[in-house]
Amino acid sequence: MTSPVRIIPSLLLSGDRLVKGVGYKDYRDAGSPASSARIYDAQGADELSFLDIDASKKGNPPKLDILKAVAAECATPLTFGGGINTLELASAAIAGGADKVSMTTTAFENPTLITQVAERFGRQACMVGVDVFEDGNRLAFYDHRRDECTSASVEEWILEAQRLGAGEIRISFVNREGRRSGFPIDHMRALRKLISVPMIIEGGAGNLDDVDAAFDVEIDGLILGTMLVFSDNNIVQIKRHLEARKRTIRPW
């Protein structure tokens, strides 16, 4: 039986509020973390992707108190990321209510952390994020802290992260984030061939048909931000649309 596809709202934390941006810039207020979590939980979200961007970009300590408050508001599985640069912080996030931790730059800078988290909590609790920037026919490795592409190989890092213990790979298309321009299906198909663990995609969803088309690539889940926050779409509508297209979805 085909595994159910996952619809995963994005919760980007800055200060004590949620924000949403375009291309990892130009952030706008997007509401309260706890109230947004309640709404998505009630609508039937399959997971919540909760990222502390101040911790991620500025090196601030991750706001585990807000994580705990959000986790207390819903039963939906929660992934927490942003500033998770030690096993102790990963442990604190799990203890605070996260079901898994997401590491992007911290994993690349300290690859052994992937193995440590996977061995302590299981591979299913270890997500590695890869920020990519489309450069013609190739994907460039993007460093969000420096706001620039690097010479690192996207493909080689994806393979290495899995070898080290990543249980999920999240691919974020930076130049599509917040623009609702659709997904780069050809790039997604190429990456799918490299990824043997669950593959999560972020950046590009503009409408219901975009969401459906993404699952033609046999990805496992979509992280949605702008489409849920700044449009009239909601999770119930999305799941009804996917169900009508004969996708396997979780009940909501």
C-alpha cells in the first residue's frame, strides 16, 4: 500500500512571533505560534515544521520555551530546527515536545552530529535540511547564514548525510520560497534518485495543482508556508483536492 502523503505547515519563528518571507528575506508577521499550531492541528496537519530562524541565522539560543508552548497546544507531530548544534540541544528539543529535530547548516558544519542524534533517538528523529539555489540546469549549495552559494556539492552532501544517519532529507528551493511559482519537477526527480529515505520538499507551492504535481515525483511530504498563510487555501481544501486526485492521505 502506498504511504500517505504528508502536508506539513511551516512555522518560522522570529522573536516570539511567526514570520513568512520571500527567498529567505523580507519577512512579514504571520501570527502567533501557539494559535497557528492549534489551527493547523484542528485542520488535520500531518506534521508541523517549526524553525527558529533567529537561532538559525543569528546564532541565538533556540527558543525551547516557545517550542514547549506550541507542543502543548496540539497532538500533531512536531519537527523543530534552528540552532541545534549539539546533542544536548537536540535532546532538549526532544524533551520539549519535538518528535524529530531538523539540522541544516549545523549538520554540514558538524556531520558527526547527524550520527549522534540518529544513534540517540533513532534515524526517524533526525532530519537533515539542504538549502539549494537553482542555477540553470544545476543546483547550487546555498548557505543561508552568508546568503550566498558555496562550492559544496548538493548531490554529494545528500548521499553523505544519509550515510551518516539522516532519516529524512528536506530540500528547500530558496529562490522559490514565498513566490508561489510552482516546483522544479525535473530537479526533484533527479534528487529523488539519490534519496532513499523520506524526502520532504519546501518552496514553490502556489496552488492546489502545484501540490498535486509535486507528489507525482513520489516525494513523501510538502512543507507549505505562504500558500497557507497568505491565501485562502487551508489544509482541509488541500487534502480534499489530493483525495479527489486519488492520492493516499491520512484521515483528518
